[in-house]
Amino acid sequence: MNAAGTPTSNISAPSLSAAEAFRIRFSAEPVLFRAPGRVNLIGEHTDYNGGFVMPAALGLSTYVAVGSRDDRELHVFSINFNELRVFSLNSLLPAPAQHWTDYVRGVAGVLVSRGLPVRGANIVIQGGVPIGSGLSSSAALEVATAFALLRNSDISLERREVALVCQQAEHQYAGMHCGIMDQFISCFGHAGNALLLDCRSLAHELLPLPDGYRIVICNSGVKHDLASSEYNARRVSCEQAVTFLRQYFPEVRELRDVSLDQLLQHRDEMDGVVFRRARHVVSEIERTLEAAESLKCGEMNHFGELMVASHCSLRDDYEVSCRELDILMSSAMEIKGVIGARMTGGGFGGCTVNLVRDESVAEFKRKIAAGYESSTGIIPQIYVCDAADGAGQISEAIR
């Protein structure tokens, strides 16, 4: 059993360098954990509005090797950044340092702030989720760190609580006021399934993905600098919309409580930008629920149409797309065998997600790479993925 009270995972690791680096650096045998990144099939920017999302965990994962210390320090080494940082568990202040260690320090800080007996630890991290891609490398790092620290401290938390701890860490220590989706799917992913998550109640339902299709992710290779600040600005616009609409509909707590008809009734009274932001969220929640029904009924072509509509709404109403993402999406929809394409993640760069028939994947990769390079001068990274299991302990680290 792992620290969250569930069976360990026997996932083979390209992460063995994390265990090897730990042995070399700390002359001890580690315990190894992994946590996956995620792709969101539909339901973008709805999670922090109490809505519904449909993510899937990916085989792209972050790995954390951990071992105990006799003092109150964390010695954290990143293979990717070739950097060692040391922190005292007695002085973990919730202030962003704009550094990769914010996520590690944050998870430890939140656990300590909850009165949990966190022990000192040596940690080695290997990130296998592309940074800045919109595939949630930050949540993967948080969740893997949480599992490692909990195991090292003999603390048991339910996976739901692990996700909430990691979300709080990102809010307080990284300054990103994210919803719960990324951390939740990293904890609760299930191979072969997407997950429909109610971000208010955290009720969730596994949705089997049909055979014959692959999830293909195209990394645009760009991440525009305004991503973090504009993400938080979108949250403010959503809060402004709720404050306005509550005058007429007192029951409204979040945009999840607003129907499209209610929103349209007061369109002319609202600030134009605030209205468009709200229209995206309200319509995206409806699309996500409709997409879930399409999956259950095997109506994959309609599912794909909803993905395209989601991208258009994100581009036009929420204004979080960019030229590179638009090129990838429109190019994908011209290729035979692609049933749906959209940007995924926070936006302003990162990735698109595409549902592609098995027999068309090779042609898709060739055409999308050639077309995108011709239009932008960038060779895109392309990942052909299946939905994977959530975080867990790797039962045996191969020497």
C-alpha cells in the first residue's frame, strides 16, 4: 500500500535515472513514486468556476525518489535542472519564488501547516512532462512530491485530500490560482479512461475511451510570457460576472450556476469582455456534459465537433489561444481520420489535443509536422498517447 492507502503501481519507469541519481548522491536506497501529467479532452477554464471537466492522465510522468533524513531539512535535487536546493521544514513561507522548487516547497509547507508530522527527506526529481506545454507538469511534480513525503513520513491521506493539498500549494506557494482538475486527475487517472469531474462536489465518473482512436498531442513549442498573468485575469473576469449576475439571480454562486439563457438576458448590461468570458465558461460546461453523453453513446463524430467548438470559444470569447495553436487545430481538421482537435491547458501556447483514428496516426504526424514547420518555422513535438493510471509508488526500482 502507498501513502494514500491504495495499492502500489507496477508501472515500468524510464525514471530509473531518478533512483540511480539518488543512490549516487545520497548513498542510500530510495522509494520511487510517479505522477502523470494530463490532457484535458474538453472543459477548459471551467474548473475554477465550479464546472465540469474531462481530463485523462498520460503516460508522461514526473518521478520522485525519496529517502529519510534525521533532521528537519529537505534536500531536493532536480535532474532536469541539475540543481540542489535545501529547505528547513521549520521555515517554509507561502510566497512565490518563481522557481521550480515552489511546488516542492509548497506541498511540504501545506502538509506542515495542517499539523502533519512531516519528516526530513532527501529527494531526487526527474520530470518527464514537458514544461510549459499545458500538460500540467506542475501538478505532476506536486502530486509525486506529496506521495513521496507522505510515504517518507508514514502519513496516510486519501487521494482526494492529496489533490486538495497540492492545489493549495500551487495557490499559496506558486501564485497560480488554479482549479482542482490537474491535481485530481494526476491522483485519480485510470488507464483507458477519461474522467468526468464535477469540480464543485469532486464527484467523478470514469468514461471508457473507445477502441480505434488515439490521443495525439501536438506541442506548439511556444509559451507566451503573459500566460500566468492572463490566467489570473480571466479568473477575475469570471468573478465579476458572478457578482453582476447575482443581482438578478441570488442563487448564483459560480458561473456553473448560470444558464446560457440567463446570461443572454443581461448581455447588454454587462461589460463586453466580462460577458464574453462568462459566455465561454457557461457554454463550455454545457459542451462538456454533452461530450460525456456522446462518449457513452459512442457518438465520436459529435464528440469531435464539440472539441472544435470548444477551441473556437477559447479563441474568440476567452481569448487564450494564439496563432500557433490555431494553426495546429485548423491544420489537424484538414487531415483524414481526425475527428476532433482543440487547444488544451491554460492557453497562450502549449499543446493541442487531437482524437485520431488508429489507421491515420502516421499520416497525421507527417502532415501536421510538415505543415506547422512550414507555417511557423517550428518543428512540433508530437506525442501519441493512451489514457494512463494515476499516481502511485513504483514497487521495484530496477538497479
